Amino acid sequence: MYGWIWRHLPGNAWVRGVISLVLVLAVVYALFQYVFPWAEPLLPFGDVTVDGESAGGAGADQ
């Protein structure tokens, strides 16, 4: 896939490198601005099972 993209970009290697960098930055921007905020409520990162009470783990005898 990356080879196909590289072959279809215009210009020499330097121009292709700059265009590739711009494309990568655009994808990262889109992910952080639109995709991750949309997906965050769907992910279980806020559902923690650890509370303040010890159930016999490390340091329970102290």
C-alpha cells in the first residue's frame, strides 16, 4: 500500500517526502480531532474495578 502511494505521488523524492509528511500529519490530525473523540465514549476506559478497599493484595497485612 505504501509503495503504491509513493509511486503515485508527483515530483522527485524530496517532494514526495514532504507530501508524505503532510499526508501523515493530516491523518494524525483527523484521528485526534474527529475519530478519537467520537470513539472515546464507546470505550470502557472509565469503567474501573479498583476501589479504595483492599481485597488481600500487596500490603493488606500492614
